[in-house]
Amino acid sequence: MVRVTRALLVRAWRVAGFLLVVAAEIHLVVVLGDRFVPADHYSYFTIESNLFAALVLLAGAFRPVPAPVRGAAVLYLVTTGIVYAVLLRGVDVQTPEFANFALHSAMPLLVAVDWLADPPRTRLRGGHVLWWLVFPLAYVAYTLVRGSVVGWYPYPFLDPAQGGYGQVAAMSLFVACTIGVLAVVVAGVGNRMGSSSRVSEPR
């Protein structure tokens, strides 16, 4: 009989998260059919953050993953969930219902719970938080440049045709501030929970 340990539960949780993203991606491709455009699909922050988190979860199921890498996955997916809830709920993001729920709601919650249930063993520092912000900033730059070339933007609030570059700048600033605050929260919670976990461990 297999003994169910905390480590085994964490491993199962992480593998389940990975499989959820895989299932959502397959479902999305099948349902969209000819409407599926890979170059556009993989230009969504939602997709990029979910794929990154899925790989981090899979790796973490079998070996330790550095705390800054795990923290980045948590930050990007929690940002995805909040931005979707605040700015995109009710907007047609061309995602089938199951994939929409899995990628925008279930996965952000899953990685947040994973962060709390198995907090980092090493402290996160200000430098890690700053590095976490590089990808979102690079993503916005990529999206605006690519959008100006191909005439397509993944999100309405990044599309200058919807309200001009002033609105794009304002919304980008709002999202940047949100990510900045969340980054500090993710690091702070990780450090606090990790510290408590280390203290409670038997010596």
C-alpha cells in the first residue's frame, strides 16, 4: 500500500497543474480549428505565463526548483488572473470556455496554493523582484512593436486603435504598478511562509 505523504501530495498537485494546461491547450486547438493562429496564440501573456508555470510545476514535481523561478511563475499567473478579472472578464479573448477557465482562473489559484503549501526554502531579495519585472516589460514592448507591424493586438487595452497611445500608456502603467505590487507581495509571503516552515522543521 502506498503511503500518502505531504511530498507525494505536492507532487500530484504539480503534475495535475501541468496536465491541466496541456488539456486546456489541446482543447483550445481542437475547438478553434482553422481559427487557431499559432503566432497570435503564443503572443498572449496568458498563454506564455501558463506554459512557463506548467513547466515549472512539472520540474518541481521531481526536483527542487529555485525559489526565484517559482516566484516568477506565481507572479505572472496571479497577474494573469487579476488582469483578466478586472479588465477582460466579458471580453471575447477567443478562448473556449474550458480553456478560459483553466488558464485564467484555475491555474492562477493552483500556483498560488502551491506557493503557500510549499513555500521557498531560500529567501527572496529585492534583486529577484526586479528581475521578475523584466519579462512583463519586454512583453509589452514586443506586443506594441509586433502589433504595429501585423495590425493585431492580443488585448484591447494594448491596442492603440481602441483609444490611442495615451490610453495604452495609462493601462500599461496600471498593469505595471499591479505587477510591481504583486511582486513584492509574492516575495514577502514566500519569505514569511518559508521562514515559518524552516523554524517548524525538526532539527
